[in-house]
Amino acid sequence: MGESGPLRHAVVTGGARGIGRAIAARLVRDGATVTILGRNAEALEQAVNEGVAHHAVPVDVTDGPAIVRVFADIAARAPVDLLVANAGAAESSPFERSDAALFQRMLDVNLFGVVHAAQAVLPDMTRRGFGRIVAIASTAGQKGYPYVSAYCTAKHAVVGLVRALAQETACSGVTVNAVCPGFTDTDLVGDSLERIMAVTGRDRDAALASLVRHNPQGRLIHPDEIADAVAWLCGAAAGAVTGQVVTVAGGEL
């Protein structure tokens, strides 16, 4: 996978479930040694036991000092060649009821979760002359959706971060890209469906239809489709691809 052979070590944040789990499993199949991070120690352990990853470390990506400590421990075992900054969360609320605390929560996990992890791995990647950083953003980082202004703000910031960091690292052997999924068949979207049902009184099929209408293919994206895009960005063939936003959304954008 790397310029000089298989990646020795990949780290996936939010790797115990959903998109992160699919990415971790794909990278394992591609020959990488994979460490997953997340807040739920039980879910992390289960993922490792099921062969999704080789190692797991419980940590909250919003805790900058904790991330520094965790990545130092990880790097002491093996240098990090690939970072997939996937951890994220979404909260919905009309803008007029979206207070500063909501905006801060969305920025903390969706933006600063990427910032903390990237800052932890980038110096060593640069020193060694090779690295792949892939941030999992969202179509909400490229367009607006109603009632998730804070989430859209944070994801737009992730896309801006990727584009700026790619310029800084262009000659370092490190690439920095974003993958922007549309609505994906994960627990996070399942939670969104429950909220739509509760607020609107629609049944599940009607609630799902309200989400997939954004996708011209009329369906949810499968996590493995996002994992495929990430795996390509991690490979040697994508060495000239940096600062890019790869949208996996069935033609929505």
C-alpha cells in the first residue's frame, strides 16, 4: 500500500462501528496493521475480537492532551503511516435554538477530533517522508442541510483544513484528503431516522425516503463503498492526489 511496501500501521478514529469499522476491516484485508480508537471500550474490544482491527485504545478525540498521550504510546509500538480521522457526531436543531454550546460540541468532535489526531502524527510522517491522512467529512461539508447548521459548519471546516494542510505538506511525502459520504447506512443515520419519526410522526419508510431523496440513486450509501474510496487514497497509485474531496453520495453533488 505504501511507496515502499505495505503500510506498517494504520490508525482509524471512531473505528468500532459504522464507517470507521468498515474502513478498519478493509485496511486489515489490504495488509495493514490497524489500531482503532473510540470512546466505547467494550465495542472496541469486540471489534478486535471479530478481526476488524489488531489493536484498540479507548480515547475521546475531543480530549487533546489524551490524544497526544495515546498517539505517543501507539507510535512507540509502530510508526503511524496512515491516519483515518473518522470519529464524528451529529446533532440537529433549528438554528434559532442552536446555542454556542451546540456549535462547540460539533466543532470539538468533528473538527478538533481531526486536528488533534493530525497534529499527533504529522511530524513523524514528515520526518519519514511518507504518510496518508484521510478525514471523513460529509456532504454537509460541501452543501447545507436544514436543522444541522452546527454540523454543517464543522464539516465545512474539515474540508477547509484538508485543503490548507495539503498545501503545507505537498512536498513532504504526505497526502491529505477528505472523503465526503452522503447519507450512509450506519447507526448514526439510524438515530436520525428515529428523530425524524419522533418529530414528524412518519413511519420508518417515510422517514428513510426523506433522507434518500437527496441521493439521485435513491438509496443509502453502504459503508464499504466509503472504505473503498479511503483504501484507494491510501495506496501508492494516489500519491499525486492531495487536497481533494472525494464525494461518495450517488450523484448528490
